[in-house]
Amino acid sequence: MIALHHEDGTPPYDVRWSDTGRTTVFFPGPDAHVRHLHAASGRPRRTG
């Protein structure tokens, strides 16, 4: 995610897609999960 539209963190979000590099407005559904990527490598961050 690169930007929020609302101060309380609710959707929509501006996201940059790792596969295309495009930035779009995203309205996630209730079952969506956001995976943040490392900026340099484009790989998922390790969690845990």
C-alpha cells in the first residue's frame, strides 16, 4: 500500500502491484490480506 484516502485507515487504498508496477485504487473485500513487499527486491517480507 502506498497511500490512504481516509485518516482512520479505511478503504480505498492506493496500491502498487508487484507484478506490473502499476498503481491503482483498491477496495479490498472483507477476506482480503495485504502482503507488504521489500521495496528493493519485490519479495514478500518475512513475518514471525
